[in-house]
Amino acid sequence: MLVLAHISDLHLDGSARATERAERVRDRLWELPGQVDALLVTGDIADHGTEPEYEEAASILGLRHGDVPFPVLTCPGNHDSRAPYRKALLGLPGAEGPVNSVQVFDDGAVLMCDSSVPGRDDGELDEETYDWIEATLDELDGGLPALLAFHHPPVALHHPLPDSYQLRESGRLAGLLARRPEIAGLVTGHAHTPAATSFAGRPLVVGPGVTWTLRLPWEGEQVADRDAPPGIAFHVLDDSGRLTSHFRVVT
């Protein structure tokens, strides 16, 4: 089986608060007594999309020198900027096209997909990204269950803030899932609240935020609970292709 840790929405902005919360989560993951197969970080890694923010993220996540206990897989969110993200976080030449990557394991594959739209807060998987997903799955030839990870949930979560900035044209994503039974589920971020639902007949899990937690309408008028501890999700993709998710807070 494949075991994946999942965090989202670090919003590193150079403040001591953001740094401390991200480092606290990092320390919990690095000190796990049992190793996970990878860490997924589903976007809004930086708050303003600047190179110094990504340099800090690379340092915290161990990407600068490769001193990590397991692969760290990332994708951009609406607060991220593609060129500085590539340059300072990934050590690649700066470019403005979508940032997509795949990690193949013995028991499954994870496709980290770019749903960011430069200059906008809502999301979209563009033509280049859909072509890349199809080509990547073709190369895997249906031999492994696959997870798609990206920032923007494609469904309403019943809060007006994230529901205003969903993934656009979700019908195209539903069509992809209908054609691709090897896609076992979807994992996203963006909403700053752990959530589990379904989309087009597949599990959809939203990772908790590191920077703050969304208060739902029935929890009060204040949108951001900045005192809530950051959270981690653990996803288990078993040999039958079934996805199970667990959630933890980091105190």
C-alpha cells in the first residue's frame, strides 16, 4: 500500500508566525516513527509568490540540499507564482507554463497538477495540463492506481469563501475520470479546512491548512481561526485502489 502525508496552504510570508507553524508541521512529519512514502504539498506555499518566500519553503521542506526522509511533492496554488516557484523552490529555470510532475511508486502514482491561473483566485486545469495527465496515464498503461493532486477543489464545500474560487470547468475533469478508471481519487487544498466528499464517483479529500483554519458558517462569523493548530492528512491507497484518509492536528 501507499502511505502519503498531505499538507496545504503554508502561506509563508516572512513572518515568524508562518515560519513557526510550517516548521512545527515539518518537525512532526520528519520525526514520525514509521516512514510515509511521500509528502504532498498542495499549493499556496508562498503568500505573495516571491523568491525569498520560496527559498524559505525550500529550506523548511528540505528541498535545498535534499535532506528529506521521503520525497516532497508540490504543486502551485492561487497565491503562488510559477517562475519564482520553479527557480527558488525547485531549482529549475523560471518559466510561466503550468508546473506539473509525477512520482511513480511500486504501489501507485501521484500526479501533482497545476490548477493555478495567473492573476486569478479561482482555478483551472488548462489544455497543457490535461494533455500531460492523459500522456502520463498512458505511459503508466493502467498498471497502477493513480491520485490526482491539485489546489482548487472542483465542488462546493458549503462555505462562501472557497466556493467562490473553485476549479472552473469541472465537467471536463469529470469526463477525464469517466475515461480513466485507474484514477483512484483526488486530493486538494485551498479551503483551509479538512474535508472529505466525492466528485464524479471518486473520493475527494481536502487537506487542512497550515496557516489558519476556515470557520464554517455554523461555527461563527469570523472566517479565519488563526488560533487553531495546523493539520496534516494521511492518505492510504491500498492494493485494491481504495483511498482512506486520516487527519491529525499538530500542537
